[in-house]
Amino acid sequence: MSARLFEIKGWADIAIAILLTVKPSVVYNSPMTREVSRLSGLAIACMVAAVGVGYIVGARSGPAARPALFSMTVTWGVLSLITCATSRGSATLLFSGINHVLFSGLSYYFDSSLVK
């Protein structure tokens, strides 16, 4: 059951990413996003922290979780670099993209079984 929930969450995240690509104001100007930003001032930092916690839990979950972590890192890095080729890119996103692609390369170098 939890595997199915994680899969649904993954598809929902992809749908939100597409929405953020084509009409970001729907998400960024939503009441929930404004409230999180008002309360914490850290809407993006909260997202990054959540991803970081996911990596830590995944890393401690054993070898079976590592291909998923690798896939997320590669995807984040490549899409960040592609975004930098557009006018929406930024120095922060460029740094993030380079960082994730290099990390993915090193991960693959040390453990090619990550790609199944």
C-alpha cells in the first residue's frame, strides 16, 4: 500500500512541476503558498529541507532505495541546467544543476548498479 501511495505522490509532484512550468502563478499565488511564506518566509527552503530529509531516509533504507535517489538527483541536475538555458535560469539554479550532475556522476562512478 505504501508503495502505491509513494507512486501517486510522485505523479502528483510531476503534475505540479508541469503546472509550475506552464502557469507558475497558480501555485505561487495560491493561499496555501502565501500562508506558508507568511508564517515561515521559507517556502522554498522548506521544500529543499523536505528533499534533504528524503535523501537521508533513503540512504539509510539500504541499497534498494539508492536507484531512486540517483534518479531524483540526475533529474534535478539535468532539469536545472536545461532551465538555465532559458530566461528563467539563475546563478542559484546553475549552481544547483552543476552540483547535482557532478554528484550523480560521482555516485555512478562509485556504484554503477544505481542504474538498473
